Amino acid sequence: MSAVIYEKDLTAMKYAILVSGRHDRVVREIAADLQVGVQQLRRYIIRHFDMMLMENIPARYEAGKKDDSLMEPVARELGMELYTRYIPLFGKKQIEPVIDEVEMLVAEGKPEEEAIRIGKAMLGEVLSR
Amino acid sequence: MKKTVDVSIPLGPIHPCFKEPARVKCETKGEFVTGAEVELGYMKKGIERIMKGRPWQEVMFLAERVCGICSVIHNMVFIEALEKMSGIEVPERAALLRVVVNELDRMQSHTLANFSYCYTIEHETLGMYLLDMREKVMDLLELITGARVTCAYIVPGGVRFDLREEDRESLLASLDAIETDVRRYMGMFEGGSLIGLRSRDIGILSKEAALEAHAVGPTARASGMPEIDRRLQHPTYQKLQFTPVSRDGCDNFSRIMIRFDELLQSIELIRRCSALLPEGPVRGGGIPGAGEIVYCGEAPRGELTYFIKTDDAGRILDISIQTPSIMNIEACCHYMLKDAASIADVPSTFVSADPCIACTER
């Protein structure tokens, strides 16, 4: 059987997309938001996104930031829509338990800002797995 | 009993219906398409990297070489970004001539896109008619700019050549003939029963999905979003009282029909420009200097954005180009092709989004 012609390892090309100016800025912003390493996030994106979705990350991020349709403050702060629909890093099933947990922390009296920070760190852990 | 199996069907990178190489990998279940992915990298130019460190006088020629189909808008957005950054004024006559050339470029691009679609659904007759009409538009571009593809017509502070009175008359006469052709071909497309079967309710891109993928240009406007048009923010278009057109079909048919609508709209805009064209200079002068800017324009396929940083001598320190095809191809692969009823609809749906791989792989 002859070798495949088109089934190539795309990692290097995907990495080149991610380190271009605009993509790099967005990836760093998301990594800081979710409290994960930049390389860790890049690796996750390379594994889970196809090239076209990767190319479109800055535009999607911009659209996600503008979307103010989500009313619940905790879900909005955690990036429920941004990180599931616009930049699909998580499935709804992954983010919903985190939202529940953060809402519980807030109900128990933890300051909302701190609870959100904890929630973001939990999301970051999902990416690290 | 017939077996239904899940297979991955790759289309391309070389495909008779694609203008440029791209590999669309479709996941299928029987004849249903459950998802699609795109693999790029067959024509990467690295043009942004080449631009860095070069003076603007060189980069303006490189900018229009990003895309061979919509080169005028790359030229226009790059120069207008420099002008805005450096406060360079453009004479009224030159600003209107820019719109004329930009709209001619849009016309030839839309005609080529619709030709590709007709060719893909095996309606070669209409496809060839459209190609023939595109030649007339290309001739008009050549008449005004002196070139067909890479015109380098727009320069800081104006345009390269004035439009002579006899050329203006010739332009208007040709537009009358082109308008008659467009209306005839629109009728053929709209009334063609086989065209309808291959195009209506196929490749659906809902308004929500278009927003999510940040779809732009005719692709977004065919999903009921007239506000997605950068010409609304352009001062010359505002003077021309430009209003965008839109359709609500969200399918392949609407995407082709909206390009026909926009052909008529472009003809009308050129006529308005011609009527308003004042006497006066077409080059005001001015030299771009240091600065940083994000500037958008409406390319035939949608919003084109240039991020530019220059030094005192006008050398490009950093540049990044966001072309409309990035958003539209992504919308196509992840929404229009997902859950398509037949693998046979994949090439036509892909082509209906007017994908430009040259733009995508700068």
C-alpha cells in the first residue's frame, strides 16, 4: 500500500496560525482569563479545533464579547456563551456544573468576584486534563 | 439488506468545482453529512510576513496581491487606512472614482462567484453567460484603471488616473447593457426549476449561526442581516445614500440571488457616482507617516480588516489582515454543511459561500 498524500500531521501549521499576531493576543487573553498556561491552551486548541475554526478565533472572540443576550450574571461572567458557542472550548455539560458550583458559593456568602475566579480556575483545570 | 456505514469523505484539495485548493473532510452517515472540517495549507503565501519591514510604497502593491479576485478592495482598504492614520484628505472626485472602481470589482467578483455556483450545479449555460458578462465588467475596469486584475489604482490622496468624459459615457452605456443581462440571468436563475431543486432549502445558515461564526458580506445578508455591511460606515457611500440589500432565505438560493441583487445595486451606485462626479483634481497628495490603525472595508465577500503599524518613514512594522473568507468558510463548514441531506450538496454549498482560499491563506 502506498503512503498517504494528503493525510498530514497539521500540528505545525496549526501552531503557525495560533502564534500570528491577532491570534496570539486572543489566545493569551483567554489563557489569562481561564488561568491556564498559554502553551497548554494552544495544545488544547490544536487538538480540538480544525484549521478554519482556528483561523476564525479572533472574529468569533470579538462576536462573543459583543453578545449580551445572556442575562444570568454568573453564567455571563464565566463565559457560558463565549466558551461554549463562540470559542467552543467546553461543552455545555462541562460548564454547567461549574456554574452551579459558583452559584452555590455565592449563595453561601462568598464574594461574587472570588467565586467567579474559583469557577474560572475550575474551567482551566478541564483544559489541563 | 443495504448497509449504511459511517465514512469520512474528503473533497479536494484538487476538485473540479473548487477554484482554489482546499480539503473539505466530510463525516457522513450513509448519504447524510454529519459534519465537515477544512484543511488548509496548499497555497500559503506568507504575504503578511513579506510585508513587514517594507515601505508602504511596496506594501500597497503586495496588498492587492493577497487576492486575485478582489484586489481593488485590498488596495483601497490599505491606502484608506494609511490616509486615516496620517490625516490625508482625498479630493471629492477621487473619492467617487474609488467607489466606481470598487463597485466594478464587486460586480466581477459576484459574477465569478455565481458562475462557479452555476457550474457546480451543472448549469453550464448560465455559467458561461455569466462569465461572458464578467468580461464586459473586466473591460470596464481596464478602461478606467488600465489593468484588469492588479490595478494599483488607489494611491494615498487620490487615484492614479482621471476618468475622461468619453470613457464615462462608454462606462454608462456598457452598464445599461450589463443591467439588461443581469435581469435576464436573474430571471433564468429564479425561474429554473432544476436550479431551485439544487438550491432552495439547501445549505441553511440561520441568523443565529451567522452571528456565532461572525459571517459577513452576502453570506450574512442572505441570512437576513442587512446591517452587516461596512459600506454603511464609509463616508463616500453615506453621501451616496447607500442602503444594503438582504434576503431571508438563509440557503444557497438566497446567497446567489443576493449577489445578483448586489450587481444591480452596484450599477445604481456607479450611476449615482457618475451623476455626482465634480470637476477637479484626482490626486491631493500626502505622505503616510507613523501610526497604528485598525481599518475595515466591505470587500465583495464581506468585511475586510487591516491592522497596520508604521514607523516615521511609513515602513510597515506590523500588519495583520482579516479577510471575509475566513469567517464565511468557517460558517459554511460548521453550519451549512452540518446535517446536509446529501454529500452531493457539499460542493455547491461550499461554492455558494464564495470561498476564497487565497484570501484565507494570506
